[in-house]
Amino acid sequence: MKPPYDITEIILKQIASISEKIGEIKAAQLSKPPAVLRKKNKIKTIQSTLEIEGSTLTIEQVTAIIENRRVAAPRKDIIEVQNAAAVYSSLHSFNVFSLKSLCEAHKMLMNGLLDNPGKLRGKSVGILKGSQVAHVAPPGDMVQPLMNDLFKYLKNDSELVLIKSCVFHYELEFIHPFIDGNGRMGRLWQTLILKNQNPVFEFLPVEGLIKESQADYYSALSKSDKAGNSTLFIEFMLEIIDKTLEELLKSQNFALTAENRIDLFRDSIKDEFFSRQDYLRFFKKISSATASRDLKFAVDMHILKKRGDKRTAKYKFN
């Protein structure tokens, strides 16, 4: 059964704005930002998604843990960072349409933090806000069929992926399939759904803006609960995604190096042979001399193998 929500004028305007920004990002060749920005955004994502759940670790502490440096922090907080880093580094290994894969990701994320990580709950739970029950999740015996229905919607419905990602996020929070870790799993799986549609989303720290708007995030979840549909939550999350894309566009002052360009081109050309002209057609703003230097660098570093010479030269990634 399709989850309940409405397509509002606000949602349509947000979709149009996001689509326009994705086009600008592609034109600016920021779909895969430079390595330094990707690392910075990954750390921001991990620190933010854990802070939303109550972690007090700073960006500096999270960076140190990821780099295997000693940090004076509770063991639980360190495990949370290590687990999150492992999961976000393994996004390509998960099947976005698989409940089994979702459970495997939860097992990685909550390993050492729960008795049975990766297991769907079998008992009833209520979510407290202070001393009051903010949300009563569906009974334990309903979790499996509800999650099966949600994955069928994700895989088979013709709705726009941007909207389906928000709906999935909300419905996972509503169903509350695990005893703990549902919030970070909802944010993780939305990232995976979006990345599956467009690679730029793998490197976007959407969680950072959610953290900055944390009260609004929980308010959107609560209002959607009361309304009986995810419309308000979809509007909120699309606004967050739009703002995050805008921040990426503002980062265009990052100068691409030869290594950055080669890395970007690898994603485009895959394992096909190509010429310098193919490389120039992809990077329209660089000179022939710069293209030659880039390719020589990659050959010297054994990133590329070269066949032929000068204008007849063909290249292929090792």
C-alpha cells in the first residue's frame, strides 16, 4: 500500500529548485567534489547525525577518532563514530531496495551498542519526549509487513525519487523497526536512496543542516504524525536538501587539481579507452596543454595505461 501524502505547490517548487541546482552542480563538475571537501563533508555528516541523537563529540574529536588518534571520550561515543564511519564508507555495498541490507547496515551502525543489532523489534515501544510519550510505534508483529510494504513502494512506485526518499525517511521513523538507532538509520537510508539516483548526494552533509534545524526536524515528524501523512515532513526535508545543494554550489572556489580531474573523469569513462580530445570534451574549460599534463601525470602515477603516441594516443584506467 502506498504511504499517505499529498503533492503540494511547496513540494513542486522545491523539486524544481533542487533540479535546477543539480544541473548547475553537474555543469560546474561538482558531482564528485575534491577529496578534501568529500572528507570534510563525511566527517560533518557523521558528527551531525550522532549529535542529533545526543552525542557531545566535536568535529575535531570525530576527526581524531576516524584518523585513529586517541580521544578522551566515553567508550560508547567512540564506538558510535567508528560504526558510523564504517557504514558511510560502505554505502556502495548496500542494496537500497533490500530490507535485509537495511538490517545489515543497522548491525554495522549499532554493533557494540545494542544486544541484537540488525534485528527487527518484536515488541511494542513508545518514544518519549521528556516524560511524555510522543509517539506510539506500531505493534511488534506489524513491523515486518509494514517494512516489506515500504520497500515495495520504494522499488515499484513511479513517484519521483526525491519524494520517495523523504517518504521512506518519515515512514521508517514512524514504524520504528529497531529498538534503537532508527533516527540515524532513516537519515542514512535517505542518503543511500538519493545517492542511488545521483552520485552528488553521497558527498552532501544533509545531516549537518538537519542538526542546525533539529527542533524543526522533530516538529515536522510530530506534525506529520498528527496529520496522518508525511506531507509536512517531505516539505521540510526537500528544503534541507535544497539548502545543502546551495552550500555545495558556494564551494566552487575549490580549485580542481589534476588528480581531482582524473578522479572525476574515471567515474565518467569507466574502463573504456579514450583520447585527449575525449578528455577535453569533458573538461571544456581547460587548455590542451593542461589536458596533456593531466594525462602524463596519470600515466606516470600508473593510474592510466597509454597506447600509441601524441595525437593517436589512447588511454585506459588501470
